[in-house]
Amino acid sequence: MRQFVVIGCGRFGTSVAETLYSLGYDVLAIDKSEERVQEISAKVTHAVQADAIDENTLRTLGIRNFDVAVVTIGSNIQASIMATLIAKELGVNNVIAKAQNELHGRVLEKAGADRVVFPERDMGMRVARNLVSSNILDYIEFAPDYSIVEISAIADWEGKTLIELQLPLKYGINVIAIKHGKDINIRPYAKDVIEKDDILIVIGSDKDLKNLEKNS
């Protein structure tokens, strides 16, 4: 199971950390504020008060052993850049960094960020969902306990029609659109064939979507 370290526990970082933990992943949350650490401590695996730009501290915390580091420091651009740089230098393979603007994002990329995100308010959950699934491409909360996701076609689906796949019966999901290259079919029929590299837009309960992620 992949392990995540979230550096910065503001609104966005807290949402990312709590969502990853709720999905069953080990999460270490780090923030300079004791108050924020106390608030999140019961909602993640571990929460530590620490200065994210102190290389020795991050080394002691063993962040090099984590699969993914998510740097979500908000107000201090210099600190977010330094934390990104340190995480990469300490050996974290995948570093995701939050940027305030395009210039900040370009600097984060030069500092070693593998991916830069430009989140809108309260979109931490969306990013977290994307991090833990290779097939789920995008995620939108549609209603309590129900979501719409973009999912890349699973290899076993290729060359089969929707009626053959019986996705509502097998997975509890309904296909509402199919993307094929630049074309999008917003009225898919039962006889439509899923092709390689197709992207399906589906709706389903969070429980069924989670089972689909596990089986894909």
C-alpha cells in the first residue's frame, strides 16, 4: 500500500490528507502550526509539528520512505519551493506541489516537482482521488455518496459492447459519455464498442466506484 506525506495542513492540504486516510492509505501530515497539527491528528495516521524547510527534520521523519509527497504550503511561496526541493533531494519518487500561479508553478517544476496542481478552493478531495488510482482520470462529487468520474478503458473492456460488459450489473456504474480521441459520444448506446484508449465518463455510488478502482 502506498504511503503519503502531506506537507502543509491548510484548507487544501487538510482535505487531501483526510481523503487519502479515509480511502485507507497511510498518511503523515506535517505543519509548522501546532494548532493545525492538533486539529488533523485524529484524521490521519500520524501528524507532526515541524518546519518543512528543515532538511534534517524531514530526514529524521523518514519522508524518503514515502511513495508520494504532497506539498500544499499556501501563503509562503519560498517555503513551498524549498519543501519541494528537499523532498526530491531526500529521495521521494513522486512529489506533487500546489502552486499559487503560473510563475510559481514553473519554479516548482524546476525545483523537481513531478506534478504541479493549481487547485480551486476545496478541491483537495478531487486531487486525492486522482493520486490513488491509475485509471481514474478525474473526479467530481455529484451528490452525497455519488460521484462522476472519467476512467480510462480497462484492457478487458476493449473490443466489447456496453451490453456485453454489463457495467451496471457488474460494477453498479452507468456510462453517460464516451471519449474517443477528439470525439465525444454523449448518447452511448448498448451496441457501442469500447476501443483502446477510450475514456468513459461514468456515474455511480462512491462504494461502487471504489470497488471498480480496486478491480481495475
